[in-house]
Amino acid sequence: MRSMEYSVIVHKAEEGDFWVEVAALPGCYSQGQTVEETLQNAREAIALYLEALREEGRDIPKDEDVVFEVAVTA
């Protein structure tokens, strides 16, 4: 197996915890009480998602997204 990187978006939940989505892997989400825990849980969710794709004989998506922060005056 090779190492792959995926962009994730971490969101603050209303309850105070965090949740994360993986843009290149539709339906791949995770959550945690801290950002660090959320990212660790995301790693596990991504690994399981990719394992399921392999078992189904499907292609592994590459992450071709680029994330930027854009400043605006409001």
C-alpha cells in the first residue's frame, strides 16, 4: 500500500465538538471532542473507506482539491 493524503474540512459543531468531511470521498465523515481527536478519527474513517473501495474492486479517488482561505471585507 502507498501513503495518500486527503484534504479535510473541520467544522465546529453546535454542541462544541468538531466534525470533519473528506471532500474527495463522498459520505466520508467523522467527529471528535477536540480537533486532534477529530483528525485521528478522520484518518481511521478514510482508511476504512479506502478498504471498502478496494474490497469492491473500485478505483481509489485521488484528492485533487486545493484549499485556500480567502479574505474579504464585510
